[in-house]
Amino acid sequence: MGKDVVKVGLLGLGTVGSGVMKILQMNGEQVRGRAGINIEVKKILVRNKQKARDVKVDPSLLTTKAAEILQDPEIDVVIELIGGLDAREYVEEALRRKKYVITANKDLMATAGASLLRLARDNGCNIYYEASVGGGIPLIRPLKHSLGANRILRLAGIINGTTNYILTRMDLEGLEFTEALTEAQARGFAEQDPTNDLEGKDAAYKLCILASLAFNSHIDFDTVHMEGISNLNRRDLLYARELGFTIKLLAIGEEMPEGLALRVHPALVPLTHPLAGVLFENNALYVEGNAVGEVMFYGPGAGSMPTGSSVVADLIDVVRGINHQVENGVMEIDFLDKKVVPLEELNSAFYLRLQAQDQPGVFAGLANAFSEEMVSLDMIIQKRSREGKAEIVLVTHVEKEKNFNAALARIQKFPGIGAINSVYRVIPK
Amino acid sequence: MGKDVVKVGLLGLGTVGSGVMKILQMNGEQVRGRAGINIEVKKILVRNKQKARDVKVDPSLLTTKAAEILQDPEIDVVIELIGGLDAREYVEEALRRKKYVITANKDLMATAGASLLRLARDNGCNIYYEASVGGGIPLIRPLKHSLGANRILRLAGIINGTTNYILTRMDLEGLEFTEALTEAQARGFAEQDPTNDLEGKDAAYKLCILASLAFNSHIDFDTVHMEGISNLNRRDLLYARELGFTIKLLAIGEEMPEGLALRVHPALVPLTHPLAGVLFENNALYVEGNAVGEVMFYGPGAGSMPTGSSVVADLIDVVRGINHQVENGVMEIDFLDKKVVPLEELNSAFYLRLQAQDQPGVFAGLANAFSEEMVSLDMIIQKRSREGKAEIVLVTHVEKEKNFNAALARIQKFPGIGAINSVYRVIPK
């Protein structure tokens, strides 16, 4: 216990950085008690020293030169809250200089996590990234420690707040997609360019981080299948509810005998499933382990204070370790390179909504197409038709994606079938 | 790194002990990898060596003498899975002999946790108890570490699987209490004598453990207010649903400026609240922190493998620490003695169901009684009356318990009021 204070450098004082500073001010005594030693934020890297901020910070702490933090031998911990891939060089320099790194950077951990963890190990330090996924929800530490006795079989997460907010407003209040998106933007739950959120890219990044840890494997971002929610129609939410489901954008990772399956797509979730109750901007991760069974972690997936809460939790662990002159090691070092199974080899139940001519033989043709591809039907809704057109909704049993796609291809060729409006995967009840 | 194996003694090979052994067999390689060193179960204390068990164990490991474990200097870790307060002397002896202890014993941790933690610290070791609350759900570690940057404002948990199973069957399937209890017993979710579960004692024990940690205070079991579910009528679940609620047995701990409030009682929970979706034997803990906001942990609250999963997670942490010759300290050592606020000083919304004569003036009298005690009403249901009797259901706004009780006392004296059937607290929407 050679020190009486651990000195910290902060890279970035934006949304999350302000949260971190506020928490250290508000709960400083408790943080100190848990860490066992004083923590001093010595320097904070900002772009503009004059900018007005919603947290009080001694102006003499601010610097526009990263080197003042990275090259200061007194600073033992670097908290990287700049975000984006440009932060990589800072993180690498900090690790090479044997500083502990705490980061909230999902892009960086998703694409370079394994390499950074190796670099940390080689330098006898470590990199902590609880805040990179799920904002304030404890996810990384539970996967590493609390569920450490389990082989993880499956992850299913609602890990993008923007899309969950939109889907909740559409489902509970009957908004159309564009109305819900506008609301989300007005309330700060969606960015002005929401493409990365709507198309599932943000969730796919986070899935890479979680799946690496859960399945102990390198995950290449390009192997994650992505489908977004931009084409989702309110009608599908209405039918889903009639069948006992809601629709959520899920990030799913599974380990099967053939390999890993990794995908982000909208799916029908049974109303009795705990993920169905995850509303508005909240996030949740459902985990299936071979010992524990099914557990779920729920909470705010973003925001200044929640994400700050995760960063400061990491800081307490790091400082506690430094105080006890302990480094109990990087746990995620021996990632394997597990095979990723192509989507069409997977099994799913499917929801299908289509328009058909209300004439003899159309429904029989539909039924035959499924039957010929060995796809069996679980639920069917056909309402009274209008102007000679019927809307049909079908839910299949769990079948090979390949077979379902083959049936769909047959159906599209029928003269009596109008439009295939929607196709979604279904989480079985 | 002086050792090449850490030796463990197991006290008890019942439900949880069998789960622990199965997990070590099934996931042994992974556990070894995470712990960084081999783990050997050297001895297992049992009552009867000949008893048939549903896990394969080398018979030479079994002993009926606790001393063979507690006094073996080769054994560094003692896992106590006997349960009950009689186990205390074993745990104390193990700690005095500087062995790490892992326990799933909620009675012991609830009533003697602080003293055992002190004993552990004084002997330079530690006691781990993730499995004592919430079965397989990570709760202790998240409260200690992941939420360490937060001042915890409030805990609300469904932490008794028996009562939640019963309430779920009553709510979703319309069973009466006694039918649901019989079903729970038949399926192994309720004991033959279910008193401790039904009356809230089991949940109160667990609340003591969680609240000590969350609020950093000694908690005296006798200060926890308890109400059970034995008198719950299906009609209340039906009315609750009509009003947008379900009924759950909640364990609630709060820190207020005046002190702590600790209670276990049935409560109306809004259907949109994440706790409302916790069904059947599952458990969940909802935590409100002053930085993170609201998070929830959900999963199986009991059972051989889930509880074993928590025990083995603790074992990995302990062995990892031994392997790195690290002890980063007992964190829960400086418990304060915070004041507990009497129930009647608390504020709650209330649900009230009563029978009244269907005659002029009765409802006005009811309304006046509330008004005179400054209790305002939020929702009212009165269905068409039968045989001159009306059933009235009222929900109040959040008011002082004292005032509500005073209003209730007035109402009970009215000649036109028949029976007060039910009174429950309500978690506001």
C-alpha cells in the first residue's frame, strides 16, 4: 500500500464524462470507502477549454493535449470517454505505458477488444469496459464473474434504446414508425441521423463484445447478420399482440454444436417472456447458462449518469486493485476462433403477413407450399376480406430457415398472392 | 503462486451440494480456466454415507466427521451447504482456522452475517454468500461491485419463489389460494409446511442480507415488518387486473432521510412495471441507485443447479484470489447502525375492498371518512350490487399510513359498512 492517492486522467468530458465527474462529486466519500484510497482526477482532455458544461470542474484540470495525461507517470488510470475508433491510439499508448484503461467505447471494444486485452496483459495491466454495453446495467462483470461457472448457451438482448423506444411507442400507443421516430428524436432517444441504431449496427457492435466474452471467441463484426426495424408496420404489432406477442429488436448469440450464431433482427417475443416487459429506452440482456438456467439483467442502456455509474464501478475495482498491489489478471485472453454458422442453417419459427386474392384455391396453394418444404404451421389469422383481397397472417413452427425460404419462394410465384408484406422470426412460447 | 491445486471441503451434499458437484464435473475445465488453478474437492461432510444420491461422487470423499474438513490444514476453502443456524459453529471454526468460507445459508447470513464478516476480516480471510439470496441470480456481487458507485435508494424484490408461483397461478389461471398452494407443493415449489414462505419470513431473511449490503447497516431481523399472502383472495387479483395491476409479495428496503424502512408484504404492482412480468417460481430484485437509476436482476431464485452456479462463481473468485496470493479484503466491514422508521410513518397508496349496504349515504360517509383524514382517492370501482349489498374497491393516492389507518378505523364504525375484505399497499404507476 505504497500510495495514499490514485491519480486518474479523463479523456473526454461529454455526456458520459460529465456523469463520471458528477458521481465522483456526489458519492465521493462512498467511492473512496469502497476503493480503500483517495482518487484524484488530475487532468481532463477536452477539445475546447472554454465550453460551458453542466458539471462543475476546476478549469485548471482541463487540457487540450492528450500527452499531458498519457505521458504523466503519476497517472495510473486512464478513462477513455471520447468514443469512436480514433481513440484507439490513446488507449494503446496508455496500455503501453502500463496504465489501467477504463473505456465506454463500444466501437473500439467490438472491433479491437481482443487485441487491446492482449496488449494490456503483455503490459501487466488491464482494460475495463463495463460501460461499453448496456449503459448502467451490469453485464460484463456478471458474465465474467457471477456466471463464471456456466457454459453460456444463448444470449438474447434488447441492447439498443432508440429502437426499443420506437417499438414501445408503436406497440402501446399505436404510433406509426415515422411518428415514433420523430418523438424519439425530440426526446433525445434518437440521433438526427439514426441509421446505425435503426439498422441494427449499434446492437451488432454490442453483441460482438458480449458474445466474445460469453462464448470465449473472437467475433468478427462482419459475421453478425443484421436486419433493422425501418420497414416495420404497426399492423404487424397489432397482429403480434393478437397472437400473444410483441415485437422487439433482438441481438441474439447462440453456441450450437456446429458453431456460433450471431444476429440482430426484429422478432416476435411472447408477452409472457421477460424481454417483452422491457419498455421504452430501457435495455435488457437475457442469458441462458448450462447451470443457472435463464437470468436477465435490466436497466437504462444509456445516459450520462447510468453509464457513469458503470465507469465509476470499474474505477473502484481498478483502484482497489492498485491499493492492494494486486493484479488478478486479464481473464479474456485465450479467445478461440469459433466457427460462425450461416443463417440459413439455423432453425426459427416465422411470422408472415401477406395479401392474397379471396378466391378458391389460394389458401390451399399456400398450405401446400409450406407442406412441400416440410414447414408446418402453428397459427393462422385471416380476417374478413375487403374488395376481394384477404390479408393472411401465418406463424410457423420452428423449422430450418432454408426450408422456410424455399416455401416463401414458391408462394411468391403464385398468381393469387399479392404482396408479401412482412416476414419476422418468432421466439417460441 | 505457491500451489498447483486448491483443496476444498464441502459441508453437505443435499440439493445445493449435488448441484455444486454436478457443475464441477460438467464445467470443470472452464472452472479451472477461470480460477487459473486446479480445484480438488477433498472431503464432503454427509450424515449418511450409504444414502443414494443423484450425483456421482467417489465414496472415499464422504465423511461424517466435520473435523476431518475443518481441521485439515490442506483445505483452504470450506463450502457450507448444510443450512440453518446450527451451521454457525462450523463456519466460525473454519474462519478461525483462516479458511475461506462460501455459504448458501440465508438464515445464518441474515442473523449473524456482520459478526461472521468481522471474524473473517480478523482472520485475514473472507466469507462469500452470493447463493444465500436469489439462488442463481447475481445479486450480492452486483450490489458490492457493479453498483458500487451508487448510493442505493431503494430495493424491491420478489425473492420468494413459493409465493410468486402461487400468485402467478392465481392471477393467470384463476386458481384459488388453496388450489395454487396444493399445486406448488405437488411440483416441489412449496414445502409440506410452507409457513415461512407464505408468511414472508423467508423473504424477510433475504431482505436483511440485501439491505445490510445496500444500505451499509446492521439490520435486526425483528425490525422487518412482515405480512404474508395466506388471506389473499382471487377477487383481489381480478380487481387489481381491472385497475392495471397484479399482486406480488414484495420485499422492500428504502433509505429515507429519517432512516431505513424494511418490509415484506403483498402489494399491487402496475402491469407495466418490470416486476409484474416476473412469473411462477422466478425471482427478481429491482434496485434504485442515485447514479444508475433503476436496474433489475431476474432469474431462478432457488434450485440445485442455479444455486450451485452461484456457489461455484464464489469458488472461482476465492480460488483465483488464493492463486494470485491476493486478498483484496472484506468490503462489508463498517456497517453502521441506521435507524429503522416505523411503518406508520411511511407513505403508501392503498387498495381497499369492502362490502357496503346499497343505501343512500353509505358512499358519502366513506368519502367523508377519507377526506377528514386527508386521504385522497385515486380510483374507485363499484359494480352493480347484489341483494342490497355492494362491493366497493378503492385505491388511494400516496398518503401517510397513519392517516389511512385512521380513515379505516372511522369506516369500520359505520353502520352501513359490512366487512373490510382486503387492504393492500400499491406501488404507484
